[in-house]
Amino acid sequence: MRATRSTLCALFGAVLAALGMTGPPAAAQTPEGFYVGLNGGLNLNDSGDFDFRTLGGDLDVDPGFVGLGALGYAFGNGLRVELEGGYRQNGVTEWSGQDVDGTLSAWHTMANALYDFNLGARLSPYVGAGVGAAFVSPDIDVSGTPVSVDGTDVAFAYQAIAGIGYSVTDELALTMDYRFFHALDLEHDVNIGGTATHDNYMNHAITAGLRYAFGTPHTPKPLPLPDPAPAVVAAPPEVPTSYLVFFDFDSASLTNEAARIVDTAAGNAQRASKTRIEVTGHADRSGGARYNMVLSQRRAEAVMQRLVAQGIPMAQIAVFAQGESQPLIPTADGMREAQNRRVEIILL
């Protein structure tokens, strides 16, 4: 029995190591919601004292099998609770030094609580414990005697669980675990009268199985984002592009009204992102042609300086002087005309 347990533990460790070498992650823990599980495997029974009159001592029990089914609910944070039903059976070969023929079997129902450890990969170790009832049924005939033991006794049972799950998909996991199962203080009927006391119904089991989670939410693939709409470049605001600034007779100084017009032209040029301004000075025909050329130049420069003062770079301003050559209103030579004493501002 001891050698068999050692072999069993070595096998369990080898399988866990093999699972640990598997590939990239799927779901680690059992997804939130209901699940079902089925397990089966090897059951080793260590029943302890089994006494009846002069017969007493340990039963010699062969390795047997165990089958389990569970319905549970996972909370999505590692914690699971489940109801489990199962059946296990072992052959019995010797009792108190005498050969026997028969089996020792049990049905059980358990309420379990388990916790999955999230390793961030396909593997999810888990531990758990459960309590419930065991329905233990020996069917033993003692060779060479009329003695046989049978009948079913119900006893309190508990178990401890340690295992590991391997997520094949988000819903399906392969499981392998070790279970220690123990029922206490049993009594069984003996055919010749009386009862046989059974102190311990103790089992060690290694099982493998499947666990399937229902209602696993599938995260939809994100829809492709539409191409960003082309950026709309706001068109520069429409502004007047031509301005007239008038001057007093024989003057190159800006009047208040003239300064207001120049400031308006500067503001509009900046708002409309104009990069070139032409400033052209003019004079009337009241003076000589040479004098009027100089006067028109001074008037144009006065407007330029006002534009610069309003934030227009000087490099963007082109200054011209036309003297009396381009009157707005034609007059005879030597005549004054206020409409001809002007500077034209053109925004380009």
C-alpha cells in the first residue's frame, strides 16, 4: 500500500510538471457562473480498525476506483462552491489475518468550497474542503467461516482537495487533483448477529477530469475604428482688402480718423492672415511735382509706421510714392483737392 501511494504521488507530480510547460494563456480561473465537473481515478483505502468479536484489526484493501460529479457556481474572483456526488469501491482480501472475499464501497454527497489561484496563464491551482455524508457499504465474506458483513451505514464525512486546472478554452478545463476523504464511526451488520465496528473509512484518491463553465461571456472583437475625418481647415475670414487714408493740406500727419482706418486695416490683415500689404502715397496738384513726390512718400511712410506699431512686420509692407501723378479726382495744376491727398492700403 505504501509503495502504491509513493508511485501515485510521483505520477501526480509528473503530470503537474507537464501541465506547467504548456503554452500561452487562456482563461486562468473558472469564469463567473454555473459549471459542471466530472472526475474519475484511483482510490486507495486505509480503513483502520474493523472489529467484530474475535475478529479485529485492519482490513487489507486493494487499490480501487472513484467517480465524481459536481454542480457548482464560480464567483469570478477565485471562489467556487459546489455540490458533489460520488462513488468509490475497493476490493478486500484480508481481515485480521484471515482471507476474505468482498468489496468495500461508498456513495457520498458533499458540499465543497474551493479557491482557484490565478497564475495569469492557462494553469490555475486550487484548494478546497468539503463536508457531507458517506453511505458506506461493506460486502465481505470471511473464508472458512459463516461470517459475512454487509449493510449500509451513514456517517459524517469530510474531505480536503488540492489540484490544478488547465484551461483548454474559456469554458472547458482539464483538472487533476488529490482528495483525502474520511468518514467516522461506522457500524455494519453481521449475518450471525451483532455489528462490526468500523472506526475509520479513510481514502486517498487521485482523479482526472473535465470542468465545463456555462454562460461564459464572450468579449466581442472591437469594431475597426473608422478613418479619422480629414481636418477641416477654417478658411480665413473675408475682410476688405482696400482702404483709403486722407490727409490735411500739406501734411503727412495722421488725423484721428486716418489712424482709425489704418488700425482697422492692420487688424483685418492679421485676422485674415494677409502676408503682404502695399502702401501707396499720393498728393494733390497744389505744389510742384518734386515737392509732391516727397510729400506722398512721407505720407506712405507715416501709414507704414502706424501699421508696424499695430503688429504688422515691416518686411510684409511695400511702400510706394506716386506724387501727383495718379489723382483720384482730376484737377488743373495748382488746385487743392482733399480726395487726392491720400494713401491707399491694399491687403494681398
